[in-house]
Amino acid sequence: MESKDRIAAANALVGWFNSQEIGPADAKAIMSKVLAKLMVPTRPTLPHELDAIIDSFELQLVHDINDRIYHVRRK
């Protein structure tokens, strides 16, 4: 999936949360559950495999937060 498609999907998801009147705290809790389900494989994993999954996600999250801060401050 290309970056512009990811952005469009993220915006659609935020729009859906807004249309359902789901507040930020509940949206974060829901997304946390979804991420946990997606990140933890259905088969048993070794501790280092799960560590790698979490590390990769955290790196992407930090990048996305920095990107968001940059764009918000530019407005």
C-alpha cells in the first residue's frame, strides 16, 4: 500500500470514529485492542520475535507522531 493510500485509510478511520461520536480516549482504547490483535501472531512465538514486532511498531509510531507534529506546526 502506498503512503497516500495509508493516509486516506487513516483519515477514513478517523472520520468513522467521529461519525460514531467515539471520543479520543475511547478511540485510542479501541485501536490499542486492534493493534494487539494484529501484532500478536496466532501461533506461539519466541520472546525475541514478539520483541521485534513491538520494536518495529514503536519505531513506526514515533515516526508517525513526529510527522504529525511537523505538519500541525507548519499550519
